[in-house]
Amino acid sequence: MRFLELAGSKDPALISHIVWQAGAPLLAGVFLAVASLAFGPLLVLIGLIGVFLVYLAFTTPEIVVLIILAFVLELIPAQLNASIPLLVGHFFVTDLLLIMLLATIVLRYVADRTWHYTRTPLDKLLLLFCTAAMIGLVNSVLNHGIRFSHATPEARVFIYYLLFFAVTNLIKTREQLVRLVYGILFVGVVMAGLMAIQAILGRAVFAGDGPAVGDENLVRLFNPGFVACYIALIVLICDTALRKDQRFRLVNYFLILLLGLGILTTLARNLLVSGAISLSVLFVLLHQSERSRLGGQLLILAGIALSGMAVVVLLGSEGRLLQYFSAYLDRSSRMFSATILSSQENVLIRWNEIEYAWQQITEHPILGIGLKTPYRPPFYQGDPLTYYIHNAYLWIWLKTGLLGLVAFLWLSFRFLQRGFQHWRDSGDSFLRAVMLGFTLAYLGMIVSNLVAPAFVQDYNAAIFAVIMGIGEVILAQNEANRQLLKQGGFHNVQPQSIHS
């Protein structure tokens, strides 16, 4: 009855409103039905998902960033990151999402007069690094006979670093920032849980890396998300050290133990070294009261872990988790013994890689040999990794030349410098822990990349770009808040631009 009364109104504005409310859903339904008949329901569904993602890019871009991370870290199965043929080539879903985020920046800059591009001291260095990668792509095609389609997968690794600009320019508020950080922690925790499940089952359901050295009964669960686990672990430890209240303390304990368990199943000695470096520097940076608090919390965590292991042993259910713990200790102890140089270890293989890589670098020191160009002969019949080297810095120099190496090293130095100098500037205790945690995690990975090239692996590069961007957003908010303090007010504001 109310609708009929309104329908009888002679007010033109009200009539148009009624027509729109009644007609829009009908028109949308007709359009979808016709489109489904013309193009098929699958394409229509893909189109709707695309429209929704475009909407997210403008309203909650942090969700799109997290979707990209979930894809590249294989929280979302790699098979769903489909290759889509377009007019200029094939693009993965993650490529299109990255392009969409970058296009959003351009559209906002052009169309919204109130929107400002956020400049950071890392911008030029990161662009220089990506430019060196594109030069490496051209070099491999023109000078070393590599097909363009074969070289583009490696170029994609470097292009993922452009996610940095999506974070610094589209993440403008604390709420967005916290959602993005929580999303990264969530990805790390879920990946750790999946890796722990694999360890219990005794087989690689999600990802694996073959038999563990020294124990053929174990599979190395080197899941692509291990870097997210490591970063999340360091951030939560920093949060535990800096948090004065007791809220969520038990939750932090559980998550730290789960993340540590996930890292344990990788049997990666480089992560043990990285963790030791990160925690050592953390203890140096903390105040005495914070250091005491962290020491006490770590003792409690160790007690909980040992108690859990004792219960498992008493129940006679040692299972594979304790085997992983034993294997990890065994692999770690071999780092300091003569057996590290035996044929059963991989040190000699990696040393051979360095020798071949250095020979190519001395012959092509400025431009390198380009992307996807083999730098060594096969080590065995059918060896597919003649372009792969375990040292990330030699990889960058070898593939992108001296320009790429210098740009990346200076980029890393500036990120670490700014993080260590300004992590205490934030008035937000959680963001302070995030800034410190990301900086310490990156410092640990600097060392780890001497033997495990996470910086240039397709399933890891994106997360480093994101944590760099988050760090700059935190610093921008700190600077904006300082400016407000000088003007006599203080609240959380949107960052505009920062200069250093």
C-alpha cells in the first residue's frame, strides 16, 4: 500500500527515485541473462568478479594487495592463478591485479583533486631497480638469444616490487594499514598451520622439497609461504616485547609457537641464522625494561614448548614433529662440523654455482647476461636450473648488471636505516612493533639471501615490496602527526608526502 501511495505521487524527483529503485534490479537481471546467453555464464561470472575487484581497488585496496600475496605465497592454490591470453600476451591473475592497483593510482591522481601522490625516499631507488630488470630483459633477448616469452617469468619477479607504490599511495589510513598488517600475519599463521598439518601427515599435501638431507623418511616442507611465517614470527615477538598490558598475551604465545613449528618443518638452516640475527639485534635495541620483559616471555614460551613435547613423549605419540625437531638440530649442528663440506651437503654445489656466476660477471660486469640466460652447464642430465643461483646478490648482478645490484643494495640499506632510526617515533604501540618487526625480519633475510634467494623468487618478492611500503606509510603517518603537534593538535591523519 505504501508503494502504491508513493507511486501515485506527482513529485518528479520521487517518481524517478521509485523508477530507479524498481527498474535497476530488473535491468541488471535482464542484462546478466542476455550476457550469459551470449558469452556463457562462466565469462559473466568472471566479469562480475572483475567489477567487484575494481570496486575493492578503489574502496579497500589493502584487500587486493592481500589477494595478490595469497596467490604468490600459494595460500590460494597456484592452479587458480590462471594465465589469461590478452591482445599483448598472457597475463596471470596476479599480473592483472597489480596493473589494476597501479591504474587506480593514475586514475585517482587525474580525477580526484583532493588526492595526493605520496612520495618516499625509496621511490627512485625502487624504480631504478625495476628499470635495471627491464634492461636485463632486453639484454637477454637481443644479446643472448633468449625468447621474450621465456624471459618474462623472471621479469615478473622484479615487477612485483611495484606493489610498493600500491601500498604507499592507496593505503592512507590507520584502519587500512592495520587490516593489511593483520592480513599478512593471518597469511603467515595459516601457512604455518598448513605446514604443521603436512608434518603430522608425513607427506607434502600443499608443497614439499623432497627428502630431507640425512633423513630420507622426512620431507622438507619448504612451502612458498615460509617467508610470511618468518616475518609474522618476528613481528609477534616484537609485539610481545613492547606490549605492557596482558591482553592477547596467550594468543600471542600460541601464534608464536605455531609459526615456530611451521618454520621448523622447513629444516632451513638459513632461517635459524636469520632468526638469531634478528633476535640478537632486537635485544640490543630494546630498553632494559623491555629486554627483561622479552626475556621472561621467551622463557615462558620455551617452558610451554618443552612441556608440550614432554606430554607428546609420555603419550607415546612422538610422531613426525619430534623427528623434524631432531633433524633440524642435526642439520644445524652440521653447520659447524667438517661434514658441511661432504658430498652429502649442498655447500660444494653452491660454491660451484658461485664460481660459474663470477666468471660470467667478470665477462659482463656492467649489464650482466640478462634474465633467464643460463650461466653454467648442467650439473646433471636434464638439469633445468642452469639459470638459477642460490645467492640473491650474485643473481641480481648476473641478471640485471651493476645498476640493478647497486640500486637494490642501496634500497635495502635505506629501508633498514629508516626503520632502525624511526621505529620508536610512532605513538601507536602496535605499529611501532610492526615497524621494528619488519625491519628486523628484513635484516635477517639480508643474510639469508646469501644462500637462499628469496628476494628474487617469484613467490617471495611481493611480500618484501609490501613490507617496505607499509614501513613508509607508518613513517609518513608519524611525520604527519608530528606536524599536527607543532600546530597544536594531534590525531591519526592521512599521509600526504614525505621527503628525506
